[in-house]
Amino acid sequence: MKSKINWKKILKISGNVLLGILIAFILYLVVEIVIAFIIKKPPCIFNHYIFVVLTNSMEDTIMVGEVVFVKRAAFSNVNIGDIISFIDINPSDAVYGQYITHRVVGITQNGLLITQGDNNIVQDSYRVSENNFIGIMDYHSKFLGSIVTFFSNNSNIVFIIVSIVLITVICLEAKNFLILKEKAKQEDEKEKLKEQIMQEINKGEKEE
């Protein structure tokens, strides 16, 4: 005899798994945002750094306000034509110590990277080495720029973290509510079954 598939149980287990994944993902985001806030570095989500472009040096390829996703990569994997992110190491630059996203236009004999913004008429005044290299850009989006800008504000970070914690609590409470509701339903079904059995017994006694 073939056993029936308990779809109700399967759906319940699937729901619990999805809820667990959601909570784990939320906690992961919270940890990454908090760490980035503490060490004052851009957040790194799934091995990608997230930057918001603040200058027009890469227009029309990347516009001001766009968000770029820069994947961690080995320095040796960079090729001419790649758009990379790195830290400005020229003390005379106004953006000294900040993160820059420019295109690799050449490689020196000793393996240093020559970079230049697509909208700039001159190359950068220094060569990028493994020490100030961050990663290779693989995606950019104007739509997500405003979202990341919102996250980068300190007061907004606190608001987001609190919101995420509340969402997590709500998800857990919702799970508990569903569990209690399911238990109540099972108890109700047991009571109905008891009443049905008692009715059958009483009916049998009367017939006798």
C-alpha cells in the first residue's frame, strides 16, 4: 500500500526552512553593516564591496550617484580595460585616502596598474599596487545608488539596524503564533474525534 504524501507537513517544513534562511540573511546584513560602521569602511556583502560614485571622473560609463559593486579579486587577475577600485595614495590629491573607481589603461613592467577615469584627460598621478588595490567592478546601478546613500548615513544605519531587529522579532513571533495555532487546531481535532467516538459508543449502547 502506497503511503500518502503529507503535503501539509512538507509545506510546514519548507516554511520553517525559508524563515530560517530569511533570519540568517537579515543577521548577516546586520553584522556586515555594523562592522563596516565600526571600522569606517564600505560594507562587503557576499564578497562585494559597495561604493557610491561621488565624482564625474568615470562618466559616461558610470554616473555620479550610481552604486558600484566591486568584487574581491586577486591583484594578478586584473587586466587592461578592467574597472577597479583602489585607495588614493597621493597626498596632494583632494581625495587622498579615499576609494577611487577608475579603469586600468596599462600595466608597468614591474606589474603596477596604470589607471585613468574615462572622463579624465590625464592618467592618475600614481600607480596602483597590491597594497592599495580593492577589487574589480562587475556591476553598477543608478537605481541602487539612492538606497546605499540612505544606508551610509549614520543615523539611518541605527534606524535600519533597529528595523531589522524588529523584523526578526516579528518573524519569530509569527512563527510562534503559527505553531500555537497549529497546536490549537490539533487539540480541536482531537476533541472532535473524542466526541465522535463517544457518540458512536452511546449509539451502540442504545441499540443494545
